[in-house]
Amino acid sequence: MAGDEDGWAPLDPGMSDKPEAPPPAEAPAPAPVPPAPVPLTPGAFAPPVPQAPAAGWNWPAHQSAPPYQGAQSYPPMAQPYPGQYGAPQPQQPYGAYAPQGFTGYGPPRPKGPWTAAPPPGTPFHRMARTPLHRWWRPLAGSAAIVAAGMALAIAMMIVGVIIRVVVTGDAPDTTGSDSGTVFGNPTADLAFNLASIAVFLPMALLAALLLQRRRPGTLASVAGRVRWRWLLTCCGLALGFCVVSYATSIVASSFLPDGSSGDEHWVGWGRFLPAAIVIILLVPLQSSAEEVVFRGWLLQAVGACTLETRTGRVARAFGTVLRTPWPGIVIGSAAFTSLHGYTGWGILDIFVFGAIAAWLATRTGGLESGIALHVFNNLLAFLGPAAVGQLDTDEGAVPWQAVAADIAPMLLYAAVVVWIARRKKIQTVTPGGQDDPGPDALPHGAEPEFVSRPQ
């Protein structure tokens, strides 16, 4: 090593005569402290824990402190897919195999009401076309009404025969000589005939509730119930019909040959009262059942098939006709006529009676006028013959004079009913329509609206 200008230079450390001082002892390195373990959760990513170097190996001085010293940990790793790493995610119903975007079923969906109301402004003949209407419901309901009604009628007959055998000890006549009677008593037979028809009334109401999922009262009127004040008004008009009908029948009989046998006479109160009680009690139920089935259920079942969802030309043409009440009026009246045993002009008489009752139902928005007409017409038809001991209905050929004398009062009754219904502003469509609801209408919003759900 070169010296300065005076020729002095420091001695080489290796050539000094002084003993070399020992190097300072290095402080022992602190024992490595591993980082505290991080609890793992399902679905969370655990970064690798660095291990301490082997014994005798020191971390290079020119680098930063080793990661295993102290509590320092790696910075959080970037997550290109949120939710894939890091904080645990909510458990899915299918675990790791859940489809993308599936968040689970959640709480159960609340169920709507069982019955559905028709839309506001619906006429009577289309009351069955609710948001829950399906093409098969009227068919299934009609089949159920027929099957259940016939089953009940057969069960009633079996019970009646058993009671007869127990009480009298006489078995039914199976030789055919007395085939016109079932129980061996005209009054009992009349009661069975009327009751076997009346059982169809609850069957129709149950079919509307269980199969069509609508209120049974919609079979009675657009108000969803029987309008009793309007029914009482129609009963007063039906009494007038009976008076006029009796008068016209007397006039018609004057043009007909006398077909009576001359044996008709008053049977006395002892025989008349039991029959009259049966007639007064059961005829209203029998007549109401026929009105509900033919002018309620059947008229509305046909009226529900409107083809509104069809777009073809033929379907639109048929739909225009089916939306009117006339297909239901004709079909219901034909079915009503087929269950009677009249022939000749008598068929026309029964068909016109059914058609007038159905037309009144569409014009007044309910069955009240038809029920009143039917009840008082049948009371007159049963009580008169019962007074002379004739309890079996004599059906068959009817002369045209008698038919004309019967139809004329029905037409007069229909005209008066429609006129009074307009004066009283009787409700003819469901609440919410354009027509004035009238005094017997339900207030708006009385029936809760129902939104259809997919079935």
C-alpha cells in the first residue's frame, strides 16, 4: 500500500506486533416463531405456511426479514372469481354441485285461496270461466253430478225398501203386476220420486266447489248467493202466473173433448194432508235442484267453452256464437226435456219452459225467477191431482190447445219479470262491471280477487 508524501504508511494488519483482538461474538439468532395457525373453514383457501430454515443456515443479510419471524403474513391474494376463495359462502342445497346462479328454494310459496272469482262484469252464463277454468272441469263435474246423484237415489230406494219390509213385513212385488209402485204406497212413492231428484242439488254445489273451484253460490246468481228479496218478488209474480195459467187451461179445455172418467172427487183431508205435506216440503227442493242443474250448472258449463284462446278463423267464428247464452240455453233445455216422458206437443211445452227459465236467468243474472216459476208451476201440477187422489204424474201426449194455454202465461210472466228487473236495476253481471249493480248487489270488493297460478 503506497504511503503519503512523508513516506509513512500504515502497517499491514497482518504484520502488526500487537495481538489481534478477537472478533466480537455474534448474538445468537432468536429461535424462529412459527405463525399462529389459521382455522380453516369449508370452502376457504389456506395460504401455505412458510417453514423455518434448517439449523446452521442464516437468512441472507441483504434481503428483508424472513417471513417466519414475528406475526407477519403474506398479503391477501387477488381473487379473480369472487366467492371462490376467502370468506366462506352460504351453504347451497346441493353443495359444490349447485348450478350457477342457484340460490336455493327459500321459504315455501304461500298458497292462494281454493276458490277463484270470475272477472268483474261477467254475465251469468259465463260464471264458470274463472282464472282456474280448464276444459276438463265442466266435463268431470257433469259426470260426477250424474254418478253421485244416481248412487244416492239408488241408496235411498234400498233403504226405503228395507224400512218397508221391517215395518209391514211385505216384500216388494217382483211379478210386475204392481210395477208402478216401489213402496206399495202412492204417497211414499211420490216422496221418493221428488227426493231422488232433490239429491242432485247438493251434488251440483259440491261439483262447483271441489272440481271447478268456485263458490257454490255462483250457480245461483252473479252476486254469489241467492238474492232473497228478488226471489220473494218473483214468487209474487209466479202466483199471478198460476192464476192466469189456471184461467187459460179452463179456456183451452172448452175446445177439447171431455177426457175425464167422471170418477174424480174430493178424497178427504185424511188422504190429502199427507200428500200435501210431502208436496209442499219436497217440491221446492225438487224444482230448485232442476233449476240449479240445468239452468245453473249446465248453462254455465257450456258458457265456459268460449274458445277465447283460439286464433283460427273457424275457432273465432264458433267463439262468437259460444260467447252468447244461446248454446247453453238450447243444450240445457234439450237435456231437461229428455228427462220427461211427454210426447207430441208435450215435448215443445217442456222445451219452451226450460228455454224461458234459462233466458230469464241470463236476463236477470240469476235463477230466482226460474225457481219461483218452477216451484209454483209444480205445486199447481201436484196439489190439484192430489185433491182427487191422483198422485202419479200422467205424462204422454198433450194436445196443442193445452200447450198453447200453458206457454202463453209463461211468456207473459217472462215479460213482466224482465220489466220489473229493469225497474229495480237487478244486478245482471258480477260486481265491477258497467251495469248498475242494483239494490241486491254485493258491494264492490266483497269477493277478493284471485290471481291464477300455473297449475
